[in-house]
Amino acid sequence: MRWFTDDVLASKQLTVDGYRHFSSFLSPDDVARACGLYEEVLRRSNRPMGDEWWVTTLLGDSDVSALIDGGLRTIVSPRLNRIADADSIQMVLLDFAIKPPSTMSELGPHADHSITDESRARGAYLWIPLQDTNEYNGTLYVVPGSHNHVNRVRSLHVPARFDGSFEEIRRSAVRIDCQAGDMVAMSAGLVHFSPPNQSETPRPALFIPAIPIDEPLLFYYCDDATPEGWVEAHEVSARQYVAAFTDGRAALEGPPSMLVPKPNEISPW
Ligand SMILES: O=C(O)CCC(=O)C(=O)O
């Protein structure tokens, strides 16, 4: 699928490099509205900021999640419409990713979960910081092209496997400094990381998994009931997708839509 309608280069970059940096995706007014919502969510949830990176979906409060998803959708959808055929993209959920000011807030190199059948089409993850970001407050680093070297099935129970040591990965990474409201679109599978936030304040960003509208949303899962050497692919709604992170099989209704071989160390594909 061509993700970005009028911008052939952007779609090509997403396919070839695995990412694309869009400057000024949100306007300053959009950023102010998203920051207002972020402050309200912090007030309502009453969760301590903590030291480690966290996402608001995992607060497990469905009212707060609905407030975030609804509020952010009204801000992001019109902007996405300008650069993409929004009818062809499903934003699965809209969330805040928060990096507290702490030496423990690093996210090491990883590739996000697969949320589609990647032998057919990949999903994308959209990352939109609400502050200017740089190497000191935990900006994003990406490894160009790495999405082509990661196993296609990645989930809570099936880690991403990529060649090379973390140090090599860090050396081949590109740092993406952003202005508040920029968007980095990453192909699912792109290896990326963000260093600890060494500033004085938390660093919020929007975090949005997205898939082509004509692809089912998949939750890959395995436990003791899964046949040895296989991973279950369950077709899920966005609500089930979120619930499955905490509730596992209880959130997955019925049998999987398919079984896929579990990737192993030697042959990630
Ligand atoms: O928010 C960040 O610092 C990075 C987000 C990220 O890497 C992720 O959600 O996979």
C-alpha cells in the first residue's frame, strides 16, 4: 500500500528506509490541545510519574483510554488526512508515551510488535513528540532498513530477533531530533530506541499503531496451550488488542485465525 498519497518519496522512504520524518505534522495549536489532554489524563489517573518509560493504555482505565483516544483522534485525523488517504488507514489506538526524567527511562533497541500478517502488508507506528526532542531528553534513534532484517512475527511472547550486537546497532542508528508536533512514521519492524531523559521534565509523545484498512488487526500469542513451535494469530478489535496485553488468552475470543511458525534464533524469517 502507498501510505502517503501525494508524497511518493514519503511512501518510498517508509518502504525502503523504514521511516519518514514529517516536520510540523501538528500545528502549535494542536500541540497545545494535546498537551492539555495529557495534563488532564495525568490529573485523572493519579499515577505516579515513576522512573521508567510508560504508555497510558496500560493504565487499564477504560474511561481514561476512551478520553485519550477520542481527544487525540480529533487532533490527529485532520492532519493525517492532509498527507495520507485517511480512509485507507486505521489508527488502531492513540496513546501517550511518557519518558520520565530519570536515568532509568531508556528504551533499548527493539522492534515493535507485528500487528498484521507481514507477509502481506506491514503496519506502521506513528510517533509524535509534544516537546522539542534531542539527545538529552530522549529523542528517537532508528536503524535505517532494519525492518527488513527482523522476524515477521513479534509479540509479547515472541521477541524481535535482529542480527548484530546492541553496540553495532547503536553505531548504525540515526538520531532524529524533532520539533514539538513533528511526526516520525516507522514501518513495523524497524529497530529503534530512545535514550534516558536527562532533562528536568517528563517527555510526552503520541504513539499510534496503524494498519492498512483492508488488513485484519492481528494479536500474536502463545502459551502452554499453543502447539509447540507455533504462534497463534488472532484477529482482534482494537479493544481486544489492548485487553490482550494484560488479560492474555481471556481477551481472545475463539480459536486463532491461523498458526504461524515460531521464529527461531537461526532463521528469523
Ligand atoms: O517514546 C519513546 O521514547 C519511544 C517509543 C518507542 O520506542 C516505542 O513505543 O516502541
